[in-house]
Amino acid sequence: MDWYRIVALCAACYCVLVMGLHFLRLIRLGKPKDLSRKSGSVAKGVAYSNTAAMMPNQKESAYMHLPTYAAGIVFHLGIFLSLLLFILLMIPPVEAWLFSLEWLCALLAACLCVSTVCGFVLFFKRIIKKEMRELSHLDDFVSNLSTTMFQLFTLLAMCYLGGSRCVSTAYYLVCAWLFFYLPVGKLRHLLYYFAARYHLGFFYGWRNVWPPQKKENHE
Amino acid sequence: MNKLTKAQIDAALKLLKMPADSKLVTHLNACVHCGLCGTSCMYYTTLKEPRYMPARKVEMVASLYRRYCTLTGKIFPHLVHARELDEQMAEEMIDVLFGGCTMCGRCVKHCSIGVDIAYIVRVGRQMLAAMGLVPATLQATVDAALNTGNNMGIPTEEFVDTIQWMEEDMQSEEGFEKATIPLDKEGCHVLYTLNPREPKFFPLSISAMAKVFYAAKESWTLSSTMYDVTNYGLFNGNNEQAGVIAKHLHDEVLKLKAETLILGECGHGSRATRWEGPNYLGQAYEFEVRTVVELINDYIRSGRIKLNPALNAEKVTLHDPCNLVRNGGLLQELRFAVRQSCADFVEMNPCGNDNYCCGGGGGQLAMSEYNERRLKIGEIKANQIRATGAKVVVTPCHNCVDQLTQLSHHYKLNVKIKTIAEIVADALVMEK
């Protein structure tokens, strides 16, 4: 195996290990111990929190900021696609099969091109808009840039990886950097996002706020 | 501000270092600084200052967490914006977490991630409380409740006089000649509670509820000493003090051998007693705890009281108290009571779980130093009310009543503010 693939693999293992420790800590700390009498259903609240409550029509952060929201969704889809492709490319037979399908590589590259552009748009928005600049710190820029570069180099890998050692080296080193940095800064929200949705569902489900109550027939 | 001592800092940081469960760690690690929460906050929207953006409020506490509880924050504080807990930080926290947030939770529902921002703000307030840095005005309200049993420090004699006066006044009305306001009666089904603003400023809301109890033939009583439903410990961030206040009502229910504790029309008091109280006390209640709106609805549904909506002919709108609806699950219960009591009901836009806070929550009414801000952020609510064209605003929360009354005066809305008990009492049809 090439050295840069080993580096990327080690970084990925480190990332999984550290994030696993974060996950274990959450499990160890446990869910809130609420002594009040439950009014609703936690299970239904958590289910709602992860489904309908995430719909754009339910959130001002989505429907009042549609371009940013849409860019964010596409950007995150690109990240998950890139993560999936990284796993596939680490398996030599799958890698060979993938690069034999030129049309698929072209399609994936096109998708990643869009998500990469979204990443850069969000990055520059953070720089250009005053309130975003004031809200941000170094970690925000590094995180945004790291994930955007991850997608950009996955895109390049889809185009050139089969025949370019230079692209291969760069791609795996960018992946290694991302995996190394992920547990350090705000990219940890990869895990904490799901935990936050759980806690929100727990809170609102317990109090019968979520799922929203149906209108009673008042007549 | 005096220099913070090590003991103060340690007391504050203990809250971050020893979380009770995974909720705190989760929400402190979840914000991505997308900035999309700004438009859901009435402070940020009206005052247009970046420091009021909900993400910035989370960031205050999260930056301390990173500095003292994460390896990266300890080694590379500048990379992750990990801040020291010093005098400047404490002053910023007081100004924004106490003076720039009502903990209404509107931003929580609209957060792109689902960060419980209001919860983090309260953790920030807990840290300030641990350092003894609660604004004196708010702390005075808590101290009054701790020392006298009610947050306005009303002497028992004065309270009893007011109740007797209200009883006599009520008995002079046709149909209510035999109605009473029982005090300290043992073994009743209901122990009813009040916001001390009622005996002090709004005694008619007490007699309104007494009429409803009379019409429903309820077995009920008030306590002459421990009747205060409010608990400003929810707002000052001192759980120990919140627990002492919660114990007042808890012990009174047991003392008077009541079956059910009915929470008067107070949003935060209902929340602090119904939802947070058992956690402050460290035990589940041995009796039933419900809000008065739920009780009134039981009377309506079971036919124990009869209402004639035509008796409230003016156009009515409803202000949803954040602690009863978004944080209490009573969205439809409030609407049921109001729709049954008035002929012309119109909703605000937005309403329900999306409703804007009146601006009086979070202890803002107790902190006079932020009065100007409080009235300014109320502009959103004033515009909402004006747009409905309603002549009456109903809200089951005396803090909201206070703030809405001030908004009506300040923004010249010319609306009447009523509680649900008042509008229900006005619609009562008494059997001859």
C-alpha cells in the first residue's frame, strides 16, 4: 500500500477512535433524568425531531434563508458522498471497479462540483458578511475549508485518480488532514448533531410539545 | 466589577466540568455558527446588535467549556476561541444572558442543528449565580420569595384582607351571593395558587377564578401564606434557591392535605413548578399538579360550567406564554378555553409554538435596569397584536399581562389585557 494511503487510513482510524470515545462519553453520561410527570411520548418526540421538525417549512433558519439553507444541504450531501467514496477507494477491488465506470465517475464528479461550489460560497459568506465574520473564529474557517477541500479533491480523484500519482497523494493527504482535524474542532457536530436532535426530541416529547398537537374540534 | 476570586471561578466551572447528563456536553458541542438563528430572536431582530444573536449567547458558555474542559481549548485556545473566565467575560455574560434573553426558546425550535439555546443560557445564568453575580434586582425578587413566601413580600395580614375584600365584592354580584374564597381549608380537592401580582395589582383575576370554582362546585382553597406560584429561581439560575421556593408549595399541599395543586395563570411559575420543580426538589410529586387552564377545560368538557361566548363579543386574540406552550405543551388547551369563551377569536401571526415572547419573560420584568430594552423588543409583539385588530388580548400569564399592558400603553395599542379565568368568568352562565 502506498504511504499516503496508509497515512489517510491511520488518520481515519484515529478519527473513528476519538469520535467513538466522544460517543461513549455521551452514553456514559446518559439521558436526562427528569422527575416530572411525563405528559407526552419521548419516542414520538425524538422521531419527530429527526423527521418532520427538520423540514424546511418548520424552521425559520431554512425558509427565511433558503439559498443558504439549500447550499448547506448540498454541501453536507457532498461531504457524506465524499466520505462514502473514501471508504470505497480504500478497498482496491472496489476502487478498480469504480474507475472502470467512467460515466459514474463523471456523474459523481459533477455532483461534487456543485457541493464544492456550495462549500466555497458558504466559506466566502462567512468572510464577507460582517455578522458572520464576528460570529466566526479560526476553527470555523479551518473546518469549512477542510471539508470543502475534501470534496474538491474527491472530485479531482474521480477525474484523475486512476492515472495520476500526484492527485492520489494530494487526495489522501487532504483526507488525512480532515480526519485528523475532525475531532478537534466544530466538525465534531457530525456526532453531536444527532445527539442534539435526540435531546431536543426528548425535551419536547416529554412535555407533549412534539409532535405538535392536532387541533381539537372546538365546536 | 471586583476581581473574580478563584473560589468564584471554580464554583462556576464546576457546572461545566461535572455535567449531570449528556445534555450539556451535547449542546455545547453542537453549534456550528451558521448564524441562521438570528432572525428567530426578538432581541437580535429589533436591536440589531450582533451580541444578541442566539449563537453568540451559546458561544459565551461554549468558549468557557472549550477553555477549561477540552484538550484543544487548553493547548490551542485561539484556534477554537476558548476564552478565560475573567471579569470582562462575566460582565458580558451578565449583560447578554440576563439582560439580553428571555429564555423563550423560540430560537431553539428554529435552530438548524437543534441546539437548546435557552438551556445553555440558563446554564450561563447558573454559572453567574454560582459566582454571586445575579443582578441585584432579580435576586431581590428571589430573596423576597425565600424570606416571606411570596416574591412581592406581601404580609399575610394584607393578603388575607385583600381576599376578604374580594370575597365581599364578589358576593355583591348577582348569582355569586354564596360564593366564597376559602383560606387554609384542609382536605380540599384543589389547592389553588396565585401570582402575587394578583392580590397586589389584579385582585379581580382572583375573584374571576373564584367565580369559576363556585360555578363548577369545586372543593378548593387558597393558602394564606404559601400561595405564590412564581419561582424566580428558574431565572436567577440558582437551583438551590429554586428548590427552596418549590418546597414552599410542595409542603403546603401536604400540610393542607389537598389532592391537586392547581397552578395559577403564570407561565414561568407553571413551568418551574410542573416541569422543573420535581428536579429542583430531587423527588417526584406525591400529588397531582396541573395548570388552571387544564382544570377550566375539564369543567367545560364535563359540563360543570356553562359558557355563553356571546357574552364576550369583542374581537379577542391570544398571546401564547412561551413557558406554557413552546415549553409546556398546552398549545391546544389554551385555544380550547378561549374559543369556548368568546364569539370572535383571531390568531396572531405567528402563533402557538412559533409565537414571539412578549418580552417580559426570563425575569426581565424584575430587572428594571433593562426596561428600555424590554419595551423595545416588545415592538414585535405590539405589531402582532395591532395586525389582528383585536380589542382584547387574552393570556394565561401575569408576567405577560404586565408586559402586554405596558406595551399597550407604550405603543398605543388601546387593547384590554385579560387572563383566561377573567374571560371565562365573563362568559359564565349561572344556573338560577
